[in-house]
Amino acid sequence: MKKLLFITVLFLAALVVNAQRTPVKTADLPKGITENVTKDYAGFTIKNATKVVANNVTTYEVVIVKGSTSETLLYDNTGKFTKKVTVKSGTTAKKEEKPAQKPAAAAPVKKN
């Protein structure tokens, strides 16, 4: 019985240590996040936001929508954009994308 209790306590402790997720109102987000969404995702609105604290590091997950398009953006504790997470439709797997560099000008295509 003591072993079962010990294992249960360890399991619960592991759940608490992993990460704490707290919903955040749009108005309570760092200014950098709302500015980034306005500037780089024109036409999108913030659907919801979550503050995640794991290993004493705070990050924000922000879900934005425009029509039927939905994106999840990750920010650090200061509101700096870190990456975009793409969820493939019909799955629960996430594909992480790092911030994109500005694209180079495309080379002209020659037609024969």
C-alpha cells in the first residue's frame, strides 16, 4: 500500500512540475504580442491566448483566426515572436516553424 501511495504522489508531482497553463485575456497580453499580430497577421483576430510556465520559463501560446484559417503563434515572456505551430488538419500532431526570414526576390522564369 505504501508503494502505491508513493507512486501516486510521484505521478501527481510530475504533472504539476511539467507546465502550468493559464488562459489570458487579450487585453492582458504583453504589448509586443498584440503589435506583432496587428502588423504581421493583418486581418487576423486573437481567438484565445494561454500563458505557459514550465521550468520557470514563461511563454505565450496565441491562437489567431481569419475566416476558416487558424494559426497558433508562440511568444517569449517579453512578447517577442518565437515560432508558429501548424496543426495538420485531421491530426493532433504539430509542426513547428521558426520565424521566417524575409524572402529573397524570386528569379524571373524564362519561357521558350
